[in-house]
Amino acid sequence: MESWSIPHLDIDILVKNIFKVDLQKGDLLELKHEQTYLASIDHGLVGEFFDFAKDYEICASLFTPGTVIPYKKIDKHLKNENMRYEALTDTSIFVIPRKNNELASFSSEMDILIDRIYDFFISYSRELALLRTVLSAEYYIEFFILIYCTSNCSVIEKNFITVDLLSRVTGCTRQYANKVVYRLEVEGVVIKKVGKIYILNKDILLQRIDKDLFKRYYKPCCITA
Amino acid sequence: MESWSIPHLDIDILVKNIFKVDLQKGDLLELKHEQTYLASIDHGLVGEFFDFAKDYEICASLFTPGTVIPYKKIDKHLKNENMRYEALTDTSIFVIPRKNNELASFSSEMDILIDRIYDFFISYSRELALLRTVLSAEYYIEFFILIYCTSNCSVIEKNFITVDLLSRVTGCTRQYANKVVYRLEVEGVVIKKVGKIYILNKDILLQRIDKDLFKRYYKPCCITA
């Protein structure tokens, strides 16, 4: 994304109005679209879940430290009451509020910026979901471990994922995700410590995953999940 | 979507500038984002395809008569060179062009309208892709036949789908889609005539498919696929 210039004075006002939300594991992030520009994860992890029907739930996106949840002004018909943002671990979030008279002077610039972040986020998320449909569950798990755990975000020293999250992201059972992770452990690709899966040999994964796919969907840290 | 009012004079100008594109089966619809507001399918069928990598292709959306393809002004980083709009049968399309000085007077209203259509389209498409991940291939095929073939668009007298399209939309093999369709034929749910699959007994499908899913994703004709 190209650089975006907001006047220094406006940034000062913006920063002054930021507030912090602390969530415990399992808490929901419930911000109103009409009152929020964006939420930025300071530390922790937030998942976007769709609960389509009984027993049909999927984790559509993961927001890690440094990534941003855009709150676009949206029409009612777009809202899905079965969607939620849930803290997957103790999480701290910075919120830039929308309703503020001081911010009115550059609200349209902010709306354009949010619009662009939202467009990026939703396209990226849609393409990952489509990709999940064409790739086998096994291939997608390897692909997802690669793009998720190699995020270049400086905030995170070393990214890990869990079997539970892998199954919620890919839509397959925990048993199946566990089987794939176990194979990757035996092959020396990943290492599991107290339930946390870390990449041990990135090169093996890079050789297996289509280069264009990795290049296109490599997690663009500090923009969105 | 709530009603949208564009002044009559502007609509006259708009209508005057509309042009028609005729495509033969297999032709690509290649309109430039910066020169197009939207394309509306008059007759025929257009598929949106993602070609992620060799042998990894999926049909992400289907645009039937009366539906609209929004051409939002987008950033370069959003563009996916592996995406294409392809005519799946002989197709005729009306195009509302963007670059026209006469239209400048209400271009911002048009942009807002396109933005809303685009938001609806991309959210709908993303949720269907996520749904495909949580539902079994068999359930999704039944669900898709129901929402696709019962479109209430008056332009279409009777909607049909083919095994080929079902496999391209769901990401499963033709053999598998064929097996499911054969079972549905035996059960009297669908009927196949010269390769075209029509719904014969909608009630059976309605009983099987989760009511909330049908209600939410029932194909909103004349808005988007």
C-alpha cells in the first residue's frame, strides 16, 4: 500500500483520542461500526468467526499484533449477526474512535483510508477462503502454517499456531489437523512445544508450496490478517 | 438494498452512454476498472474465475441475467492477474462506462452506489466461500443447486445448472458432482435434460437445507451473483 499522508496536527488529535481495550481469552470485541475507524492489535490474538448454523463455524481471519481491523461504515444488509470478533488469548487493543468533533476536519480522508484497508482485508480473506476450496486440507494446512508463522511483523519474535486454530481456520477436524502436524514434526518441518507449533525448517515448506501462492498471500503484517 | 435516487436527467445521460458487448462462449469480458461503472448481464452467463496455480482453479461467482458486475476503482495491489470474467455461454452485456464528461456531475453518487454494490458482492462471495469450507461437498452442492436454481429473477424462466459448473463452483471433481446429482435424480429432487439440471421438487431441498442459510444466501437476483 502506498504511503498516505495525514497532516501532523490531525495525527496529534487522532493519537489523543485513542483508547485501549483489554480482553481476556474468550471475550468478544464489540465495537460499533458507526463509532469506530479501526482497532489495532497491540498484543494478543483476535479471530473473526462466522457461525453459519449449529456446528458450522469457521475462523475467517486472524488478527495478530500490529494488524488492523477496519470498521467501514456499512449498510445494515451487510451485517452478519453470526459474525464475531473473539480474543483467542489475553489481548490488548488500541481503538481509533470515529465519533469525535475534533476529527471531523479530516474524516473523509480517514474514511478513504479505512475503505482501502477494508478492501484489501476483504479481498485477501475472500481469496484465502477460495484457495481453501481448491487446495486439499493437507496442502492448505502446510500453506497456512507457512504464511502465518513467517509473518515479518517486528512486534512478534516468533509466531506459533495451535492444532485447535489450524482446525478452526481450515474447517477440518482437530484429529485431522493433529495428524498433519504430527507428520510435519516427524519430517522436521515444525516443532511442538507445550501445544505451540513453531516452524523449524522453513525451506522445506517453501519448496513444497507453490511460489506464486506464497508470494501473493504471504502475510502482509501491519496491514491486516 | 434501500432505494437510491439518481435525478431523471442523469439517468437519461447514463442510458444514452450505455453500450453493449456480445461475447461467445469462452470469450473473456475485459473491461477496464477506470473506464467502467458496471456491467449488467442481459442474457447468458458470466463466471468469475480464480486461477491460483496450475490445476488450482475455482469459479468464485456466477453472474446471471439481471445481475450486475461492479467495477470499483481499485488499487493496483488489489488486482489479481489470475482472475478473469469468462462467458460460459453466448452472452450479451450492457456496460455503463465511467469516463464520460457528461456524467461528471453525478460521478460521486455513482461511485458511492458502485461501492455499495461491490461491498455487497464481495461480502456475499466471501461468505459463500467460507460456507463451502464448513459444509461437506455433498451438502454444499445441494445448497448451491437450491440458491442458484430458485433465483426469482423474472428474466429467467427456469434456471438450470450443469455438472461441469457444479464441480467448478464447489471445487470437487466432475465425477463427484455427477454422483451427487445422480442420487438427487433418483430421489426425484432434480431432473436432468440434455445435460441441464433443473429442480423438480424444491420442497425436499428446503427441508434438507438449514433455513437460516437459505434465507441469508438465497440468490438476490438483480443485485449480484
